[in-house]
Amino acid sequence: MKLAFSTNAYTRYPLLDAVRDIRAAGFDGVEILADAPHAYPGSFNHRDIADLARELEKLNLAVSNVNANCTFGYWRHAPPEPYFEPSLISPLEQYRKDRTRLILRTLEMAKAIGASNVSITSGRLLGGMPPEAAARQFAESIKPILERADALGIDVGIECEPGLFIEWAAELRQWIDRLGHPRLGANLDVGHSQVLGEDIPQTVALLRGRIWNLHVEDIPGRKHYHLIPGEGTMDWAALVAALRPINYGRFMTVELYTHTADPKTAARRSYQFLRRALSA
């Protein structure tokens, strides 16, 4: 199984410096944050993309995922909780259009840097967008994204997150089956599954064949806080055992956006722990 680390832990560092340090920590892959201050699609231009592609090739570093879950770069003056807005189910049409535009640009960037998949989220249920309306809107909003992804040969992974419209793995499985598009799958964050009380081996089996990338971190009980692997209550042996029967061959990507103060130490400790966990 291949290991990667997300640049969203390195938001105090320039993107290329983050990529270099992730490689130096031992990882074979990197997840690129498609947001400020790294590769926000609204400002990350063709030259930036070319520079990143050259650096990845120089380092012989694969891209495990392009993380377009959030869009902090969209807001000049961010509202109190901008994490998932604008979203594909925003009550405001302009926000939905802008979010679609940014995701389409992210797909183009992913193609240019050799990524196989991008991750996105569904967004929250805000006022004026109850569940039934959100379901109709999500089905409509995701269509042009999947069409463009198919044309580019890029997979789209929905990340379930506590409190979002698509929150549970079972809901995501229903959407995958309902839409029937071969490019639609999961960016499965097993820490989120633990927070939600999902059985992780069952979740892995449920999404078999549609897990485009695996986000991993440790979790303190069921509190949603990302810890360095080995420092929480995650059952790593059970996770590894669950991945083997489904022949999971994509990346296990460490996501530690909570460790921006010292990402270098977090990356190295994560790599050392996971190498031991995978070889046990």
C-alpha cells in the first residue's frame, strides 16, 4: 500500500517547499491542497501548474489526490464558517455556479500534474435548502463535473464529513448507485467514520472498488480532531486487515491540517508509524 501526506498541514509553507519536505519524510505521494495558500484554482495559473508538475517529476513523487474540499481562497472577507461554502448545494445560484467553476478548474489542474482523482464535498444543509431540495440540487450540480471528469480521465471522490449533506458512507454508496457514473466514488476519511460511529471494516467493504483515496489520521475517541497516527484510538490493525481483502492499491494519505505549527515533525512521525503498521 502506498503512503502519501497532504500539503494542508503545510499552509505556513510555500507549496513547493511542502512537496519537497513530504518527499524527504519518506512518502511516495502527496495530496495537493487546491485552496489558499497553495493551489487555489482561482489564482493558481498555468506557470504555477507547470512549476509544480516539474517539481513532482524531479522528486519522483506521485499525486495521491487533489483536495478541493474547501475554498477559503474564494472569500475576500471570510464569513464565520466558510469551510464548505460555496458548495454544490448552496441556496444561492451564483455560489453553486462559482463552486462548479472552481471544481472544473481543479480537474484541469489534476490532469496537468498527473493526478488520478480529486476530492470534493457535498456542502452543508443551509437555510432554504432542506434535504429533499438538496438531493435534487446535488444531482443536478454534479452532472457537469462528472462529464468533464470523464473526458479528462479523472475520478471524483466525495468525502463524507460529520454535519454535511452527504455525511455517512451508506449515503454515499446510495449516491454512487443512484447516479451510476463510473468516475464517482469516495475519498474515504476513516477518522470521520470513527467520529460518526461507523464500523470501519464494514465501511471499507461497502465502498469496495470506489475508494479513490484514503484519508487517514488518528482520532481521540469520537471527537473530530485529527491526530498523528498512533496517538489516538484508531484501530490500525483492523483497518489494514479490512483493506487487504478488497485489494486496495491506491494511496493512504495522511491528513493533518491540525498540525500546521510543526508539519515536518508530524509528517515524519506519521510515516514511521504507518510503515510499522503496514508491515505488521
